[in-house]
Amino acid sequence: MTRPWTIVALCVVMILSARLLGHHNFADLYLEADTIDIDGEVVEFQYRNPHAWIHVAAQDAFGAQKVYAGEWASVSRLERDGITREFIKVGDRLRIWASPNRNASDNRVRIKRIERRSDRWRWGPSQSRS
């Protein structure tokens, strides 16, 4: 009789552990103390959990064109800030301040602050609610 309950308990522990391991500490992946400035055009916006992603085509520090994948906030956080799935559009010109990836060959960054050129909308520490 105790065997089925043991199996169920082990399954529950495994499921909960997988969810906890799926979420990461930003400092493990990104250089949080550093900031890079990315000025480019949105080529894709993924509005999903656990984090939304903005893909921006821009020039790197050496002048080469590349696509940066910016890891943003959760959908619930963005919704609290008034940001919907239609808010960022392909073709929008953005300036992004981000933590670079610890792996220099990885184009993923963690977004700290954003400014949209067309309407001067801002998100981040000095965010305006326009």
C-alpha cells in the first residue's frame, strides 16, 4: 500500500524541482554590473512567460550587424506596467541598456532599460508612464 504513495510523492517532488530549476538567477548568465547600449530595430517580440524577449537588429561595438535577444520581464510584470503584446512592434526603433552575456559569443542580454525613439516612451528605473 505504501508503494503507490511513494511513487506519487516522488513524482510531485520531481515536478516541483523541475519548475524551480527552470528559473535562473540573472547573475549566473549576465554581467549584472556591466551595461551595454543597443540602438536598433525590433525584428521580433515574444510576449510570453517566464520572460518576454525583444530581438533587435543593431550594430555591435565593432560595427558588425547582429541580432541581440533581450530577456525582459515576466508578462505579469509587463501587464502591471501597461505593456501588452501589441505594445512593441516589429520595426520599432529602440534604445536598450542591458547587461551583457557572460559568454561573449552569446547575443542574449538582460534588459535593464528601454526607450522607444518614436514617442520617447521609457521603461526601467527612470520610467515615465506615458
